[in-house]
Amino acid sequence: MKIGIIIYSQTGNTSAVAEKIKIRLIERGHAAEIERIEIEGEMKQGMEDIVFKSVPETDKYDIIVFGSPVQSFSLNPVMKNYLDQLHSLGGKKIACFVTKGLPGRFTGGNQAIRTMLAVCEEKGGTVEETGVVVWSGSREKTINDIAEKICKSLQQ
């Protein structure tokens, strides 16, 4: 299986989780690569006019993992705009994860995942697994658990 891990990462946290997932997938014999969504300029609070510098294509992958930070208690606008502009996910298996700084249930992680899930399903994808990584406390265990869950769900 050819798996694309498509991420937007501002501080490197989302990228670190993607690397862990990539390693796990390769250990299981998959061809996995990370592609980064890049924008012109710097992401700013409330930014709406996003100009993409790189827009990863999804067609070449059998399976896709999307990863993004949470921003202002919801999905980061860069990832939201990227997902919205996709034409189709054509029945592909998908996994989604988000990273966030604030612990607690009402700090945007679940909201961001729900947004990703809705857009992916609207585009014809089947979301197999999701995860939220809080960048504090026992994050290494959480990252390992999410990487394992994503790998297992995509092998079925």
C-alpha cells in the first residue's frame, strides 16, 4: 500500500507525530511518505486569504493520513482550506489526527477532528481512525498509541 501522510505543521509538533506514524507504517511494509502543505507568508490569527505554496495531491495514494494543529479551538484554517479545495477522495481509507497545546475536553481537538471527518466523508473518503495529541503531559505515550491505532486501522 502506498500511504501519503499529508500535514500542515506550524511549530513542528504535527510533523513529529507524522514522523512516528510514518516509521510505524514502514515497519509494517508499507510505502509511506510525508507531504507538507505550505503557504505563502506566515499563518496569522484570523487569516482567511490563504495562498498555497505547495498543495499535495491525493490521487497517487491508496491511503491518506491527514494531520493538523488545532487553532482557536477548531481545525487550523490552512488544513480546512486545503481539504475544502480537494475534488474527491474517491473511496480512499483515511486517518486523521490533530495536535493541540491545551489539555481538556473543550479546547478544540474533538471539534477539529469532527471538521476533518465531515469534509473527508463529503469528498468520498472513509475515515478509519482519528486521534488527538495534547502537547503536554504524557504526549509520547499518546503519540505511540495513536500511531499504533492508525497503523492497525489502515491494515484491515
